[in-house]
Amino acid sequence: MTRTADVKALIKRLQDSFNETLGVLYDLPPDRLQQPCGHGCARGGTARDLLVHNIFHEKQHTGQVWSVRDQLRALPGWNNQDLPALLTDYYTSRAQLIAALFGLADQQLDAKPEDGGWTIRETVEHVLYWDRNSIDTLRSTGS
């Protein structure tokens, strides 16, 4: 089974949409979460209720996709299961790294930890550098 442009395009749409969502939510004033929300999915509650619904909604449909993937595994032509599993772990790991940054103040990015280790910014720069370095090697040499 080959990876198609459609799958890559769908992933990009999901990423772009979520980046737009984060752009709105990250700057949302904290008191806005407690305010009433007229969106039907808030079910008469607050903006926080809407976001909780959106999170559960995402998890529900993620489960549906995994269920279909599991069913497709039995079909002829399903192969290369190692790469999708690796991509899943890679994506989840990156999402967890990004999630660890939410709520930090800018000045905290460069604060030295008590143990003298890397700052948060240094750690992220390290990840970004080696991610690009290793993937550029894969792209250029095929190994």
C-alpha cells in the first residue's frame, strides 16, 4: 500500500486547522472560559464546556479512525505496518512536547534549571535541529 497525496493533504489540513485553533485559544483570556457559550455543543454551558466537548469529540472520532484501520489490516494489500506505527509514535511525541510548552511565559524559555541543565528553549532547539538533520539525511541519501 502506498502513501498517497490525499493522506498527506488530509494530515496537512488537520494540522493547519489545529494551528489556527491554537492561535485563537492560546490568547483566549482565562475568564472567557467561565462565560456562557451559545454554541450548541456547549449544551447551554460555558466556553470551557465547549472545549471539553471538542476534546471528547476529537477522541471519539480518533477511535473511529483506529477502528477502521484495524478492520483494514485484514484486507489484502495491507502492509508496511511498521512505518504507520512509527509515524504515530513520532507525531504523539511531538504533540506531547508542544503540549509541555502551553502556559509558559516567554522568560521561562531561557531560565536555567537548578540542576544546570539545558533551558527549555535549548531543549526545543536541540530537538528541532536533530529532527531536521536526521530527516534531511533520510531525504538525501535514502538511508
